[in-house]
Amino acid sequence: MNETLNTILTRRSTRKFSDKPIPEDEMELIVQAALHAPSGMGLQTWQFTVVRSREKIQMLAAAIEKTLDRQGYDMYQPRVLVIPSNEKESRFGREDDACAMENIFLAAHSLGIGSVWINQLQGICDEPTVANMTNHSYFNLNGEGSGTAMDQYLTIHAKYYPPVADSHSIPTGVYEEVAGTPMDFRTAKQIGQDIEAEFEQLKFTGGYDHNYVTDNYAKGNRRLIATAYSDTTGIAMDVTSDCPCVQFYAANFVENEHGKNGHTYNKRDAFCLETQVEPNAVNVEDFHSPILNAGEQYDSVTAYHFYIRK
């Protein structure tokens, strides 16, 4: 095995450090390795701050301890911190810093120096910030390349949804009850059962592409918000989340999309359940706030649990 591969395959995180100082020339080599990492479009907008002062390292650990309420947090008492940062407007800043950190770890290991990644303050903003993050995963519980997903059953635990104003799918700013409308998924039904109904909301968006305000929301409370099921395969999926809402999208505008193993996907061959707050919430006072204030940390959990229903 060559030396490079051996370094990659044998490197491990270290969480207990000796008191031995790191020589200046070796520290310089480690930083040089970071500077030679790949960078999007070769912009290299990164900076690397090396902290050797025990006092300053302890101050940083104390700040993290206070912010995250982690009693006794000490960052594993390292001899040196290397802090990568990037320009705020950098398009590739996060990715570039990640590549540089990998070079740092490998360079340190090659010199017999242990290292560990510390990222305790991720998602903390330094000024009020709009943060309405979600994911756009597509599901078809009949299996890949199986065609329409409209025969699959869906339950969404939500009594209300914010109707959209028009085909641009921006909510009007009010809530309406799902009861007595094709929007009602409180009891399991096939996704395609009402999708072609003469109902203005479905005409606006070419099918389901709507936000649902899920039941029993409380900050930090992860609960069951939706269940999908295929009676063809028996595969079921439970969605749990601590988000207040979920966007249900029935792939109304998917056309000739190529997926794995050469399969092609078209209109309504899948569906999405995207946890978030209401779209346009930043402009609607009565919606759930998407604002993170300075010092607040973004932290949310959504889980998709698959199983065979017997």
C-alpha cells in the first residue's frame, strides 16, 4: 500500500491529547496542506486562524459551554486550534473549508499528530436570519421505476393548511380547514383519489403542492406527522418531525427525469413530504416564524422510518 492511502485509511479522531507542544515548522506544514486543498473555481476565499494560547482556547470553550449549556465542555483540551473561516458571500465557502479540513487532518496524521473535528456552534447566526430549511426527497413505495405513486395511501395529521393565491404557490396568509375538501388526508386515502377534483387549490398547482400545519406542534416536540403505505409491496413509511408544517408535493411537474439504474420518472411517479414552516412565513405575522435571532442555533430533526406492514 502506498504512503498516501495508508495515511487516509489509518487516520482516526483523537479526543485526548498530550501536553507536548507542536513544533512551529510542523504547524506551518499543516497550514500549507490546508492552503493546497481544492477550492471551488479556484477562488480560495478561506482563512485559517491558528490559536496556541491556552487561555484563549479556554475562553472559546467557555463561550461554547455557555451558548449550548454544556456543563464542563473543554474541547478535549487541545494544544492548538485551527479555525477555518470564509467570506460571508462565498458561494463555495462551506465546501472549500471542508476540503481544507480534510487536508489538515491527513497532514497532521502523517506527522504523528492527533486531531479531531469540533463543530459545536454550527447553525448559529450572528444577526437575524431567515432559516426555513427542508429537503426535497422523492418517494415511491412501489419501488424504483415502478411508475405512478398515485395508488399509494397517505395520512397527514393536519387539520389546517394555508391555501395558495394562484399558480405561483405562495400562501395567502390565512389558514383553512381541510375537512370536507380534497385536501383532507387525516384518514388514509390514495394520493390520486381526489387529485383531479374540481377544486380551485388543486387547479392552481396542477395537483397537490401545499403546506399542511401538522397537529400537536411544540418547539422541540418530534411527533408522527404523516404515514405513507403501498399495498402492492407492503412497504410503509412514517414521518416524524419537530417542524410545524410539511409541504406535500405530488410530483406534478416532473417530466423525463432520469434516476438510478436507467429509470425515467414522469408526472406523479413519486411524492415528497418536506418538513418546514409555511412558505412566505417571513412576510406573514400569523405564520410560524422562520427567523433565527443572533446567537440562536438552528436545530431540527426529521426522520423517515421504513418498515413492512403486515
